[in-house]
Amino acid sequence: MTFVEKHDLFGCIQCGRCTGGCPVTVRTPLNVRRFMYDTKNEDLLSELAGRSEIWDCTTCFTCAARCPKGLEPLEVLIGLRGLLIEEGKVQPTVRDALESIFKDGNPWGMPRAKRSDWMEEFDVKVLEPGAEETTDVMLYFCCTDAYDPRVMKVAQALVKVLQKAGVDFGVLGDEEECCGSEVRRLGEEGLFEMCDEENVERFNSYNVKRIVPISPHCYNTFKKEYHGLKVPVQHYTELVAELLEDGKLELTKPLEKVVTYHDPCFLGKQNLIFDEPRYIITRIPGVDFREFDRCRERSLCCEGGGGKMWVESESTAERLAEVRVADAAEMGAQVIAVACPFCLLTLEDAVKVKGVEEDIQVADILELLAESI
């Protein structure tokens, strides 16, 4: 199958809605519509793949959501990245991340044996393959939650919340490996296929009713991109909302703060999970909840997805996460609540760049819950 056929490029009507909606066009040279047009000429693919702006795409899905023909322009940019991957012409940070996933099951260069160190202080059941007893929930803690010192606090908060609610859950421990979401978006199709096959075989060997990931990136990959997975997948916000609705989780400690919510692209516009996070936040006593002007389907990308955690940007313009923080400050928000590890890291960094650490806190919804139970 040719590049043109794979991406249905002749189906593009050049309306420009992809570029018009793309959040990074305001700060980079990326013109998605132009790539959709130019890649019809396969003689130009090598030249197009060499343009630095193909790495500016965060794969947020806005272009696909707005395309009147049902195309996914972001996949064209991922395909061009794949051409560079095949030739080994990628940034060292990308190369190292991919090699680390292949060797150690995570992109951070950390040893497999350290993956579950974050839960040493907790009494958590480690699941066994083929166990006769059925466990309700398999928790999946992504590589960032497992290894990043800041984000692992979110994983710990989830354990506290579920133990408080009496949920029957278990974890994979050091058997857990990278989901491969960012692998695919960096263009490494072969390595993603390996992640898909190995994780599906692993997950299907456990006697569990559902898999609950923390990261929307893992959630999206398990739900939409894996092949042969027999266990249903829920995001943690869906599970927690269910617990609150059923009266299994009681929130008693008030949080007297103005809170807004940043919709992660991979949870919101890609999977239409908008209501559950808001339901959870508004159930916390004392919260004054306020919406961003750009929210839900129109939420502004933080620029953490699409492998951007490992890609050095050439643009010096204000990052979208900084715009987001400025918007939060303007509305008087004291807390920006998130439900994604990448959003947490990019927005916290933006708070520091803006110099508003004393005024605005970035916290995962799980951290707010853990304070309220």
C-alpha cells in the first residue's frame, strides 16, 4: 500500500480546517493542510520528512475531529516520522527513549526492577497470571507515574482512594511495561506492534474484570489500538465517578479553593470523557469550580503528547501550557486540576516559567481526592 493510499490523501478536499484548528500553528511553522497536499507526490516524501515541523505535532486529534471528510491528518505526520525512524535520522532524545522502551520497558532509561518501587509503603496485591480467583480491577500505572518522582504521587493517591473505597484491585508490579502510545506517535510502528502483542498476551493471562489505567494515553491505546484484548478498559475517572455515584467513596474534608479543569486531549477530544472528571471535582466539598473558556472539545492542548516529552522544539514562542496558565490566572483559579501525567508535568513547568507558583497549583484529580477523603 502506498503512502497516498494508506492515508486516503485523495479524499482531502483542501478545506484547511485541519490547519485552522491546529493549536500549534500559532507558535510553529506547521501547516497540516499543506502536508496533506504535498504528500500526494510520493517523490517528495523524503524531503517532507526532513522538515522539522513534523515534530511540532502533538497528535492532539483536533485536525481529525474537525475534518469534514473523516480523515486523520495527524497520521500523515506520524507516517513521515516513521520514514525518519527507518533511516535512523531522529533526535538523540527520541532514539534513547525508543531504545529504553525496547530494552527496559520504559522510555526513561530506568531499570525494570525499579518500576514498582513507588508502592513500597502500600499493601498492594500483585496479580498472578492464571489465578483462579477473579480480581475486579487491574490498575495500570504508566511509565511516567511509575518513575517520575512528582507523578508517582498520583499513583500513590489512586491506591489510597481505592483502598478507602474498598475496591478489589491488583497491580502487575515489575511485570508492567510501556503501553507504546508514544512509540506509535513517534513513528516506530515495529516497536509499537511488539508492545501491542506482548501486552495483550500479558493482560489476557490475568483473571480480572477490567483494566484501569491512570494515563489517558495508555487508556486510548488499550481501548482503540490494541488487537485481541479480551478485558474491558476504563479510565480512572470513570471508575472513581462510579464509586462516588454508588456511595462507596465519601469525601468529607473540604477544599476551599477555586478549581478549574484542563481536559487532556487523549481523554477529552479523543475519547469524549468530559463529564466524569467534572463530576468528581464538583463532589469535593468547598470547591468553587470554574471552566476555562476553551474547554471540553475546544480544550487547548498542553503540548505533552505525540512524543513531545522527548522532542526538543525549535520554536521559542510562548508554549501552549503557558497560555493555559495565563488563562487560569485571569479567571482567578487557584488549582488547575488535570487527569493526565503529561498535562501535570507541562502545566507545572509553565507555572514556574510564569512565576506564579504561589498563586496557582497544578494537581491531578486523584491528589485532590486523597486530600478530601
